[in-house]
Amino acid sequence: MSARKNSSPLTNQVTLTVLTLAAFALAIVVGFGFYAADQADDASLERQIMFIADGLKDQIASVQREQESVSVWDDAITNVRAGNQTWIEENLSVWMYTYYGHDRVYILDAGNHPIHAMREGKVVDASAYGEDQPVLFPTIEKLRGMLAGPPQTDASGQPAKMIAEDLISLGGKPAILSVAPLVPSSDRVIQAPGTEYLHVSIEFISEAVIGKIAGKYLVDGARLVPLSQPAGPAAIPLVDSRGVILGYIGWDPLPPGLTLVRKIAPALAIALLVAGGVLVFLLRRLRRASAALQTSQDQAQYLAFHDTLTGLPNRALFEDRLRRMLLFAGQSETRVALLYLDLDRFKHINDTLGHPAGDKLVRQTAARLKHTIREVDTVARLGGDEFAVILLDVPDVGSAEDIAERLLLKLREPFRLIDDQVFVSASIGIALSSGSDTDADDLLRKADIALYEAKKNGRGRYQVFAGDMDDLLLRKQKVEAELRKALDGDGGIKLAYQPVFAVDGRRILGAEALIRWTHEVHGALPAGQFIAIAEERGLIGELGKWALTEACRFAVTTELPWIAVNISPMQLRDAGFAEQVASVLSEIGLDPARLQLETTESVLLEHNDTITSVIADLRDSGIRIVLDDFGTGYSSLSYLRRQSIDKLKIDRSFVRLLDEDKSAAAVVKALIELALALRVEVTAEGVETDGQKALLVGMGCHQLQGYLLSPPLEPGQLLALPGVSSANQERSAARA
């Protein structure tokens, strides 16, 4: 009893002390939390200001790049000198509005007199320049002074670009002004100094432009704030070269710290209560668990930072070493090279020889990499067949390329896998640090982009990262995101239909569905451009299904004998494609005999059982298979017989030359005779003249398609043609 009494006050005292310390610690944590939240909000606002300012600079630079695409051009000088207003409109003014969104364009002669003017996509009288001239004149004079002065060079010693830019205010609206001389792109055009024509381009800083800048950095509520309104802390001024503020770009600031505090406060209070109880429980068990934890500590640490299959550093250890090496390289003024490597067609080995063989290949690859590099360097396995190599103290890119070449040669040596000799190649992406401020994540991203380019350009090779790869990837990612939005019903994507005529040029045999995308900023985009991106980014299946569904939905409402839809070879590589097409036809209620699927002849070159099976299933269901752009690839008669094609379409590049090139006429005649010999139909596309039509009919061509007969049409326009009507109209006529 005495001992228990003596221990109770001590226990209470310890408990009180612990509680006091806990309360004091809690107060410090809460106070620090609010302080950190406030600092985070301030830092977030600073970053947003920096992002919007950089975005504005990028937009100004973009206007200059877009202007430079037409100002350095022999044809521009020739046509401007000749006063060819139609050419100027199509290439130097309206085109800049349609494709890039430049709102106003003026072309000035050597005396700064306007010879052409465009506003908001419409050509206006050149005298309209007089309204804007007082505001534009200082920048124009600045460029004239640059042109009259001695040649200048930039920081790299190259001739400096002769271009002048400023922020201006026109009609109370801020705008980006860029003035560039029209200069020749080759020695074929001679231009004396002082005789340069000027290309003046203006892009208003509209809500769309601000939204584009803000969207890049995920900033909400971005808007143009006039001088008459308070700007607030979340805003940057639009300042011209004289220091005059023209307005502000404002946005809704994001306070991450305060938002986080508000959201986690209730949960944090509960968590503290639970943590207190858990802490008491854990403290009682701590002594018993500490011995076991100490025993397994070393093993756990090793497993946490090493790959179990190869014993190489894993991603966690690799990233830690990369950051340390970059820090060391920055202090010692040396360079670090990062090599991303993966085995080409590793999945094929796994599928054919089994996963044990794949694991053995990974272990042997790891051993070869480790023995090829230096002791100071690091090789790590990041997962699957992906490896990374960190090279320390690399003097230049050539040294990194030499090591990459040695690695490729080493990996080309045969591997022994389960009594089989296997030859494997690899692809490598290379990125080099650029100084003490090199970020590890950025270097990883660049190496990954370079690896992607190496694989895209043929595999079994290495590729060094270049800056334009980054820009290209960003552009593709943006197009991909916008294409996904459009496919989700955000608008812009639609189908046009170009009819196919009989040889009399009057009877419509069917129509080909052509996909069109009218971008909200860039206008009509070439189909080949966004279809290629869709194939590369894995969107072609979704895009192709959309086009097939829309075309079939239109066809079932008409009396057209058939509708043709273009498909990608990638869709034919999908074993479930025939079933997908059948499902669409069944859902819409279109007879398979009224559907033709067009693809390029490149599919014939692939010794692919899946493609052969899919084409056979499609034809068995009644669908007809058409080879588009025939004659431009490398097919053979054996491939044509094997795939049992229903129709050949002669490429427009041959038809275009029929009137003027006898060899082209001979090629077309041979292609038609080939189609007749194979007992398949033949269509000539791109028919644009009566002479071409007469020659094709004389050669025995079955079907004609081209602008001479009809351009691609909207659905309503197609239904208005003689001989074409909707199914409802036909039924109404029959009842009458």
C-alpha cells in the first residue's frame, strides 16, 4: 500500500508534465500551421504573378514567331512588290487572323505608306491604317532605326532578329504589337537596305488570349481589368515601352494554405485525440517491439532501396542519388548525364518464351549495364524492362553518346535464355544537366522524352534531348486534351461527305465520310495532323468509333447505296474491331452491305494474323474493304490476293497529272487494268478537270470522285443533290 501511494503522485506528476508539454507542442504546431498557411498563400500568389507574367511574355514571343513564319519569305516580297492583293490577303493578312488569331494586319511600303489593311479577318481599305498610325508610329520608327543601323548580333553571336514589339492601346483595348520587315529567305530575291516593306501585326489582349495564358497555369477567373477598376493583389499591369499602364490582367487568387487549414481542422482535431490514445498504447508496447525492429532494420532498408530481381538500386534510391549527384555537380561545376533505357519488344519475349525467360533477360541486362559503366556511375532498374544510368562528371554530350553506343553494342550481343539464343536491342534517351540550377525531375522528364523519340525514330538507337522535343510534346498534349474535349461533345468535330459518281458524272453511287475539326482558336485543322496525333496518343480507337457511328447514323436516314468511312491500320490491329463495327451497325440498324471501310495499302505489308482475321470477319459480315490512296505505297499482287480487297482508289497525285504527264497516264491505266484483272471496283479520286474525267472513263474507271463533280458537303447539302434524298422523304413519296 505504501509503494502504491508513493508511485501514484509520481505517475500523476509525469502525466501532468507530459500533458503540459503536449499542450505546449500543440500550440506551437497550430501557430506554426497558421503561419505556414499564410506564407504558403503569399508564395502561391507570387508564383501565380510570375506564371501570368511569363505567360504574357510567351504570348508576345508567340506573336513574333507567328509573324516571322510569313515575313521571312521570298514569295512575300515578290507578291507585295507586285501589288498582288489576293495573295497578300491569303498569306499575309487574313491567314494570320484565321490560323493564328491576329486581329489586325497592315502592310507598309518603304515610305511607311499602307498598301494593305486587314481588321478582324476582313480586308479593309488601306486608309484604315490612319486611325491606328499615331499609336503604331513609334514602334515602326524604332524598327526603321534598327534596319538603318549597323548589323547587330545576339548573345550567341548570330545576327539579331530585326523585329520591334510593344504593348499598345487601341480604342481603349490593350494589344500586342509586332512589326517585322519582309526579308528574303534565299539569295534569289535581292532587297536593298531601306527598301523593306513592313508587316505590322496586332493581337488584342482579349478574354480568349488571357484565358489561354491562364489555362496553361491552371489559374481561375483570369480577366482583363481596365484602369477604371481596382486591380487587387492578384493582378499584373500591362505596361508599354514608355512605362504607361494600359490595364491589368487579374484573376481569382488561390490560397492553398488557408483552404487546407479549413478543410483539415475538424479531421485534425479528431486525429489528435486518436493519436493521443494510440500514442499511450504504443509507448507501452515500444520496449517489446524495439528489439524486433532493430533486427529487421537493415534488411528493410535494403529492400526499400533495391530491386529484388536484379539487386540494382530501385527508383527511390535512384532519384535520391540523382539529386545528390546534381548537387555535387553544381558545386564542382561539372555535368551529369542521365540515360533512360528500355528493351525493344520486351513484351514479345515474355509472351513467346514466358515470364521466367523475361526475368532472366532483365537480370542479364542489369549485369551487362553494371559491368559497362564506371564505378562512380549508377545503374538502376525503374521497373519492368526500364533502366536508368547516371553518369557523373561528363565533359560533353559526345562522351554521353559514346557510353550510350557502348551500352547498345553490349546489349546487341546474344542472350542465352532457357536454351535459346535471343537477340535483343534497346533504345536510350539522353539528357544532360545544364548547370547548378538543373532540377532532377526536369532532367528525368527530358530523358523520358528523348527515349520516346528514339523509339519513334526506329528503336535500337539513342537520342539526345533537344529543346524542340519539349515544345512538340506540349503541343501534342494540348491537341490531345482538346481533341478529347471535342469527342466528349464539346463541339468542333463533324463529318463532311464527298459523293462518288458513276462515269456519267450525274448518278451518285455513294459518299465518303471525311472528318473535320474546326478549332475554336486555330480554325480548321488539317485532318492528317490531328489523326496522326490521335494514333500516337492512343485516341484513334475512340476517334474512329465516333466517325463510324456518326457516318452510319447519317447513312441510315438516307437512300445512299453505301457510305465509306476511313479507318486507321491501328484499328485493324485490334482483334475486337470487327465485333465493334458489328455492334455499331446493329445498334443503328444499318445494313452491313451499305458500309465500306477505307484503309491504306500499308496494312498489306504487315504479316499480321490479326489484321488478316479482322478483314476476313468484316467481309464475311457483308462490309466491303477499300484500299485508299492506291499506288503510293509498296504493296504486291500476292498481298492483294491474300487480303481479298473489294475496291481500289487511285491516289489523287496520279490523277492530278493526267492532263500533262504521259507517264502518269500510263501508271493510272496500269492501275485500272490491275483492278479489272483482280475483279475489283476502281475509283479515281481528285478528279478536277473535264480532261481528267474523259481520260479516266476511256481507261475503264468505274467510279469518279473530286471537286469537278462535287466538293465535300454538309449533310444537308448532300441531301439536296439530285438523286439523293432522306429515307423519310422516300417513304413520304411512296405513300403519296
